[in-house]
Amino acid sequence: MPRRHMHMTGADGAALRAALRDLRKELGVPGEFPAPVLAEADRAARTPRLPDLDATDLALFTIDPPASRDLDQAMHLARRANGGYRVHYAIADVAAFVTPGGALDAEAGRRVTTLYFPDDKVPLHPPVLSEGAASLLPGQTCPALLWRFDLDSGGRVETTDVRRALVRSRARLDYDGVQRAVDSGTAEEPLALLRDVGRLRETLEQERGGVSLNVPEQEIVARDGSYTLAYRAPLPADGWNAQISLMAGMAAAELMLSAGTGILRTLPSAPDGAVGRLRLTAAALRIDWPHHVPYAELVRTLDPHLPAHAAFLQECTALLRGAGYTVFTGGRTPDPLLHAAVAAPYAHCTAPLRRLVDRYAGELCVAAVAGAAPPQWATAALDALPQRMAEGSRLANTAERECVDLVEAALLKDHVGESFEATVIDVKEHEPQVGTVHLEEPAVVGRVESPSGRLPLGERIRVRLTQADPGRAKVLFAPA
């Protein structure tokens, strides 16, 4: 499922930039692309492998954060004459540019995923491709894997097709603009239908027991010549867009399962203890969770604009731990099979510019629809992909976590000794004097230690900032 990344608005301070540079060195983040990789990328950008099918007549559009240039997905939605909907979903065809066994292929295998930092990003592919020739930028004709879904009037997929095609996006949209256009009634039909199809797919998600977490994203904003942290609660348009990606991922899983070869994104069901712990957090945050109400149903009632709900949604991400990739060949039934949050078989296939595994999944799906054997380069890489993706995901998660810690420390370093209003959202089971507090202003979630005894889970308290030193120590609070 697509996710947003913390980003920075406004100028950055020199100390924070230096700390972020040190962090990249400490984590062993890849630096500049080697010269042979850049040379191969330049050649590929000029001479990609182009498909025969021309679908440039489709008025596709993209929806991404405003500053994004690595645009993986573009879509077009229309009503079908006999009822229902037709969704075209174009995915950047990275395989049209990357030669198996070449320098570019090897470097992507080393990097695995694009890494995001507040001041920069470390891309999976050289920008001449990821932000240039392979990106679905408006007005640019480029190769893509073009998915076509025919849906019934309830949003259920009736037929699926995917094949290589030349496409050309007409418009580059962002989430805020999409939401305004839909709410005001000024959106043209292909965009207005995103709301209709998105809502239908959300209903189907609810029926099958799936859940999408509308976790507020943490972002840095300039204010009064300084910085503060704020939460951005996802818009309905974020969810509608995500449902199209989820639909493609579920369809990709079904295609690979039918062909007997593939790689799924899987997630085991949360253990009872984790859900029980989450119920304690809900009680602490005064969120009513009747015992007969399933977790997925509760989450859909929460408002991420409310601080307590936002804190709870953040805690819900603990149930997503344990996600991985499952490879299957020879027609065997994969084990595990399902992604618990999607409540169905699911595959990553919609972000090949930013995630390695998607290029392989897309290739397997094209072969499955064509009734052809998948290429040897794709099947030969499958067994190693889960481990590669696990290592890349760990690095990405560590980088994101450490960036948050750094930025929080940088923003609060001049406020050591000051007090803040906070809610205790977590207390360690075996160390009840240690826990986590959620500050409403600024939007900080940090560790708290109480030398005098047990912390009051779920209660609002005043805390004093005892430590904030960017590059050296994370923020730390104590009851005031």
C-alpha cells in the first residue's frame, strides 16, 4: 500500500543538515551512482524498449504529493455503457529501461528501495530515469504496463487485463487539489469517478474484513522564522487513490496465483496479545471499543484529526509488523497466502520506480495474461527477493525512524527544561515508570521516564523536556 513520507517545508538549518548527512553515513546509505550505472541509464533513457500498442489517446492523470517527480502510476476512469466502470491504470515500465544482468540492474538490486529523508532522497534508479524518461510525467510519451479493470456497478472486478503500451499522462494532480475539485463539483468525470469507485472499493474492503490505517503523517513546517512539527491527516482522496493501487495489487496476486509462479506481499494475523494490548491503549485514550466490535470496524470510525484518535492510529501500526514476501513456483499454494490488513492475497506491483520487487511482479503478470512463460531473468531472481526486500525495508524503516528523532531533537533543542501538555499513550509492561507521551503542540511522540514511579496510562499530564540533542540523543521527557 502506498504511504506518504515525512517531508520538510521551508529552509533547513545547517545543524540539522549536518546531522542528517552524518546519519546517512552511519546507516551506510548508498551515495552517488557509479559512472557505469549513470552511463547505462543515459543510454536507456534515449533508447528504451518500446511496445507496439499505442494507448496515448487515454487522458491519464497522476496524483502525487506536489514535489514528486518519480511518478509510478497514472489512471483514467470511465463509465461502461452497460453499467459499471472501466479503470485504466498505467504503471511505469522500468523493465523497458533496465537490461537484466547490466550495471543498472545490479545497482537496483543493491539499493532495493528509494530512501526518503527530510532534506533529500536516495533513489532506487538514477534520476534520468526515475524522474525523467521512465516517469509518467505529463505530456511525456513513455512505456508502461497498462492495466485495465472492468468493474460492475458495485465496484467488483469482473475482468482484468495488463499489457505493455505507450502512454501519455495529461495532468499532474495533487491530493489537496483533487479533494477541492471533487468537493466543489468542478472535477471532470474521469476524476469525479475516482470518488465513486474509491468509495465502492472501501465498502468491499469493509465487507471482506480489510482495514486501511489513516495514520496522520508527520511533517515539518516553517512558522515565525523557526520550525514546528505538525500532523497531516489523510484526505478522503488519499484513500480513494490507495484503493486503486490495492485493487491492482490484489489483481496481480490473483494473476500470479493462476499462473503458478509469483511473489506475494503477506502479513500474518495479529496475535491475540497484540490486540489485547491495543485495547488497553484504546481505554487509556478514552476510545470506546465494545468487545463485540472487530478491530477493523473500530478503525473506520476514528477521526485522524482528533489527537487521541491520531495517537491510537499510530499505535495500530504495531499490528502491521511481520509483513514479508512469499515466493511460490510450480503451481504450489504459497504459505502464507494472505495479507491480513488487505484480507486477501496481495502483491506489490504499483511502484517499480521506487521499489525493486514491483518490476518482477509486473513482468510475471504480463506473462500470465499473455499465457506465456515468464522470462528467465524474472524467475531466476525470485528466491533472493524476499531477503533483499527485508533488508531494504529495514534500512528504510530505520532511516525514517532516526529522521523523526533527529528532527524532533533539532526543533526542541532550545526548549530543554520547558514543560508541555501531553497524553501518556503507552507504558512498558515490565517497566511501568517508562513509556511514551504524545504532545499535541508541537506534534511530537517521545519517550518519558518517571523516577518517582508508575506512569498514568491514558491520562493527560505535564511533562518537562529533559533531553534534546540532535545527532547525539533522542528527546526525553519526565513528568513535570
